[in-house]
Amino acid sequence: MIYKPFGKTGIKMSALGFGAMRLPMLSEGENAQVNDELAIPLMRRAFDLGVNYIDTAPYYCCKLSEAAVGKAVKGYRDKVYISTKNPIENDSAADWMTRLETSLKNLDTDYIDFYHFWGIGLEGFRHWESLTDGPFQAAERAKAQGLIKHLSFSYHDDAKNFRPIIDSGRFESVLIQYNMIDRSNEDNIAYAKEKGLGTVIMGPVGGGRLGAPSETIQGLLKKKPASTAELAMRFVFANENVDISLSGMSDLAQLEENAIIAANGSQLTDEELTKIKAMMEENKKLADLYCTSCDYCKPCPQDINIPLLFGTMNTHRVYGLTENAKGTYKVIMEGNNQWLQSAHPEKCTECGICETKCPQKLPIIKQLKETHKELSI
């Protein structure tokens, strides 16, 4: 395992981090249960392979991830750094502290190494900074009490809003999205690194999209990688400004593969990186020809989420990730995922309102039909 200095913390972290958001489950829903017989040995195998950073959150795995991580780190606590998150559901310092105490209890630990302001954006950050007794004041007290060692944040806001949060000097590490398909935060990662923060990457395989086979992507290298996921992980590891690449692993095969990739010191040559970035930029331009996800077409009178459907289509048409695209489309059509919501494209009445608002003048009605024909299973 390769280890890197983690910002200014004085800690050396493993290049591969364990994301405990996809632990094997016995059941989900109201009677959810983590499969401890598989999950705990899986996490402990990661620790034995040299992984020393594990990331969880209160809502992962039907709110059971923290407890599972707490069990797994028994006997490893002095070797493993735990990261979890506070969703900051209101402005109350007392409520912020209550959520921290709940995580400490779930994890069965006296302290949390890296405690995140979960999914903050610039607007929320500035609001919390304006409070005299809010989340930030609670965090300062918790740190003084030794309940948390390092204050961190995870980021999902627009890339242009990132730097003021870094410049505040409040945080010691950041968890941020970055992968071959989405490089919008590439400069932000470099900036955070320059300012002395530890940098942790979420979504190195694009939320699972790059886990599916793609001849288009695998063909970017002369020596074809064993899988699209391998190339995606190698791409992130090759970024000198990345300290940890976080992978949500649910079985030993994934773990062993990622550990081997992480242990490879020469991930990609400069020539290979340049070629990949150039080709992916061309692919992005091609994707934009079909839809830039500007959202000007919304709202649709029939509640069809046009950008979501076209983005899924681009996953198939541009990046060759057909298996993943069809699976995502199926989930959208089933309507059971709160993050992937859209009415069926066959509900389109061809009113044409969307086409009058589209800056690119896309033939949206035609493309909706093509999307359903290509992706419906």
C-alpha cells in the first residue's frame, strides 16, 4: 500500500480509502440488517491490506453503517482513522452536538478522527458562519473536548463556489467528487492541496457508472486495462493532488482488485494522462451536443425530467457504458429512487414547450423517443 502525507495533519494515509456506504446487507427497508458475517471481515481484510482510512455516515446502509464500522475497528482502532459526517439539519448548536453524540455511540468510540460538515455549499457555509452559536461553535467545542480530532467537509456545490470555503481556514480535509467523466473539480483539488488540506475523492468510478465495461474507455490505452473500473481508479490515483481515493466496496473481489491498483506506484504516464484527458474532453463536447444539462427545458408539464434522461442516454451513447445506462433507466422508470425521478417519456404530449426553451435547439421530442427505445429493457 502507498501512503501519502495527509495535508497538514501529520498523518500518512493509505492511497485507498474504504467507503462504508455499500456494505453487504441481509435485508433493507424497515427491518434492515447489515450482513456482519461478510461486512466485518471485509473491512478487517482492508485494514490488514494497509487501508487506514474508513468513511461512513449516519444514513448509509439504512442508518446501520456506523455501527458496523464500530464493530469492524475493534482491535484496529489505533491503526485506523474513522471519518463520518454531520448532516447539519438545522442551525442549532445543541442539535449538532446531539448528532455527533449519536455517531460516537453508534461507532462505539470516544472520538472521531475526521468529522465532516456533510454536503455543504457556499450559501449554507456563509449562513452558518454568521451565527453566534451554531454548528461551527459546536464543532469548536467538540474539538476542544477531544470528541473530534479534525474538522472536514464534503462538497457537492458548483465548482466555482469552492474556494471561499477553503480560504476560511476552518477545515483540515475535504471530500470531493472527481473522476474521468467529471473533472470539474480538478483545479479545486489542486487548490485545496496547495492550501494544506488533505484531499479525499468520492465517486472515482462515477457512482458506479465507470464500473461497467466500456470498450470506448478501456480503448484509451495501448495496453488495455482489465476493466473500465481499473482505468478509472488508476486515473484518480495518478493525480498528484489526490491523497485518498475512496471506494465503496461490497465484496472481497472489489477490495483485492482496488488494493492491487492502489499499490501500483506508476499508475499512468504523463503521455497516457494527456491522451485520456484529451479524449474525455472530446467525449464531453460530444455529450453536450445531445444535452448540456442546463435545465432550461424544465419544468416539463408532464414532469418528464429531460436532462436526467438525456444524461443517462449520454452514458450509453458517448461513453459506451450501456449496461449501466440501461440499469439506471430501469430505476428511473420504476420511480422508487428519490434522486432519480422522472415521468415516463411516453407521457410526452409533444407540446414543444421544452424545444422553444432549449438554447441548443435540440429536437427534444425526437430524442426522448430515441432514449426510451435505446434504454428500455
